Amino acid sequence: MKVAVAGMGYVGLSLAVLLAQHNEVCALDVVPGKVEALSRGESPVRDALIERFLAQASAGERHLDLTATIDPRVAYADADFVVVATPTDYDPKKNHFDTSSVCAAIDAVREVSSDAWVVVKSTVPVGFTERLREERADRRLIFSPEFLREGHALADNLHPSRIVVGVPSGDPDARAAAERFASLLLEGADPSERTRRTPDGSVGVPVLVLGSTEAEAIKLFANTYLALRVAYFNELDTYCEVRGLSTADVIRGVCLEPRVGSFYNNPSFGYGGYCLPKDTKQLLANYQDVPQSLIGAIVDSNRTRKDHVAEEVLERVEVLVRAGVPAPVVGVYRLTMKSGSDNFRSSSVQGIMKRVKAKGVPVLVFEPTLEDRTFFGSEVTHDLADFKDRCDVIVANRWGDELADVASKVYTRDLFRRD
């Protein structure tokens, strides 16, 4: 079967590699550098497993029928499925996801093929797929949310928690296509998943083929629940920090309750990254005319957390000023959201950085993956020794062992040394 994938970010590239194990796959991107990298057998995103699979394929140790192009006519010609995995950033002015890249990708598909089934993998507002089908009279549109972690996208596709595909009710052709697409994802998954026992006692990967609007809601509600956990444990940490309690002890005691669980509980500067900030805001926007209190509180809590962290950092600066240190420098250790990631987008430490800079405090950034010499007006260095020497306070959303020799300078809430 021929599959085209539009968009070579974490989602698109991991799916392309997964499906290329058993299908002919052509990956498309508008950025020539990404296409050139993949054509050389190199990953344009930072994901260790994707890099390993591509290296093994280049060495002839693994079969991947995978090509890359910037030409839609090459990618979409004779494709049975086209997976759209283009970015959908949240537009705060419109209070809505910017779905223009998805619509443009679908337009490009239809210029080449009217028969291909288009599977939207990009995160979209609730009701988007059904509305697009009606506006365009295009019955060959279905939606399938992704549930991936940055830096672990291929691993999560190989070991999926569930496969969800959304189709309109009363359309047997769309349902059959959805079931075929789900079978492709299952075929690409690690063979061990076929005998895995799920928490409800069933065997194998749960597959849900349901309404497209329900599938869209699953994505946004799932990510908002994860944001809720982050916000909850961050507020627990704020309380303990202000009251002088041991956050780690309180979290361990709370999480020994089986119904709470010891996961997604490590304090941070706030939730961030590709998905959680925009998905929570989009879900809140979808609540227009629907009563709610909790969803709005989750979004507000993330802002409050950043305010608190920035105040703690500024207090340390003030202590240094009172001690006679002229113009203390605050260092930002890594702009990335998570360890092992190269994503800066909406990382929580940026919110801290902006609040600190707004008070006139000089900021120096250590980010070895950033080629630019400045970031939002602050100097960027790749020299860790120089960074540690010049900074009086270092803020780190996630700890790095290379900071051990200057631990007294570091402000972090990374208590458990993990994401």
C-alpha cells in the first residue's frame, strides 16, 4: 500500500518510519533541508529511535521503504492514504487553532488525487473534520489523533496506548477506510503489543473507531488532563515551597495512593511544549456557551505557576544585590522543554525568562542546539564553563548533571531528576 505523509515533524516522521516497515511511504515537507536530511538517511528531528531506524536502514540492517520529496505531485500520486501532520498553532487573537496548513495540505492532495483517503493527524478543534467534509463535499476525510511524547515519538508509535480513528456516522466506506488505516498502524507496532494485556484485561492494542468529533475531543481532553496533573503537582510544590515543607515527601505520600499513581508528578516551571499549552486553550475555547470552571482554572494555574517561579528567581537576585553584587546575571540553562528534546516552542522556561527580563535583569542563555547568537534579545552561549562562570543565578526547568559543580547557584523544581 502506498502512503504519503505531509509534514516531517515528530508526528509525521515517526509515522512515516513506522509505516515504511510494511508499506511504500513518501514523506513530504516544504523545508528542503528536512527532505535532504531524510534522503541521506538522517533524521531532521531529535528522536533517538528514529535516528537508529534510519541508520539501520542505510546500513541494510532494516527494511524501510521510505523516500522524501518537496513535490506534492510525487508524494500524492497513486497514494492510498495521505496522512496530514502539519503544525496547528493556537492563534490567541482568533481564540482558535490555525488550521490553514491542514487545509492547504488537503488542497494539495486533491489537486493530485481525488481518491486518496486523507487522515488528519494534526490536532484540530472539536468539530473540524465534520465541518470540513461538509464545506468541501469531501467524503474521504477522516481524523486520527496522535498520543506521542517529544523525543519518544517512534517508541510511542511502536508501543501505542491505543489507536483512535474518527469517521462520520452512517458512512460505511469511511469506516472501512478507518479500519484499514488502524490495521496499518497495528502492523507497524512492535510484535510484543499483540499479546500485551491492557489494564481492563483485554489483550493487544485497544482500537477505537468512532465519530470524528468524538476522536477530536479525546485528543484535547486527554492532553488537558495531563496538563491538569502537571498543574496540580506544581501547585502542591508551590505550597510546600512557601510553607517550608518537603515537596518530595508530600508527593511520595500522595502518589502511594493507587488511584493517584506515581507518574507525571515531577514539579516543573509549568506545562509547555508542542501540545499542552495550545490544546488546553483550544479546549477552553470549545467550551463557549458550555458551563465550566475546571478547564479555565488549568490554563490560569499555568500562568500563576510561572509568576511564582519568576518571583522566587527575582528574590534570589535581590538577595545578591543587597549583598553587594552589581547587576546579577540570571542564566537560563536550556530552552528545551524536556531532556532529549530540541523543541523550544512554548517551553515553560521562556515564560520565566520574559518575566525576569521585564524587571530589567540581564539574562544569559545556554542552549547548545540554538545556532542564533541571541534569543529574544538575550545573549546565547554554547560555552558551558563560561555560562556557569558569568551567571549569578541559574534557572533550570530540568536538572543536568553538568550543573553539579555550581548547584548552589541553581534554582530548579526538578525534584526527581526526570521529565
